[in-house]
Amino acid sequence: MLDGIEHRDQAEPLVGCDILIHRDQLPEPEADTWYWEDLYGMDVFDHQRGFIGKIIRIFPTGANDILVVKAGNTETLVPMQKHFVASVDIQANILKTTLPEDY
């Protein structure tokens, strides 16, 4: 509970505001799930192309999240879906992907 907020009416001015907490206050994510914050800056390697860049942004689409991977002036959009994401290694800071050949 937020200090001083005990009723719905008191919370009205906070609608649309960001609520921030320390990372250590979050529960550990379940298997094969990650917090977006843990993915930013991760190196992304495709099984055929090799290094394709770093994750610079993530956005939701409703069906699945999309990773925006950038290397130089090239951006690659990678759906965060098992069909495209082969593995995520938080400790090594590496995400491995399998993109279609004509992608």
C-alpha cells in the first residue's frame, strides 16, 4: 500500500503515474519469462547471421512482445516467441534467435 492512500478517492490523482520499486522487491520470474529490464542491452545472435545487434527497445503487440535489436543503422524486429527465440542467458547477456532465412 502507498503511504497515506487508504481509499480509492485518494488514489485518483495518481492515475497515469509511474510506480517504481526496487528490482529486489520483485518476485523471481517463472521459467522462460523475463523482466524487460533484464533484456535491455543484451547481445542478440541469430543461428545463421551471427551477431545482429543489441536489444534497445521492447514493445507489446497484444499477441507477443517485440524486441527491437539494433546494430549500427540496422534495426531488426524479433518477436518474443519460442518459434524465434531459441534461448536467453541472463548471466552471459546473450539472446539466441532463429529468424527465417528471408527475414
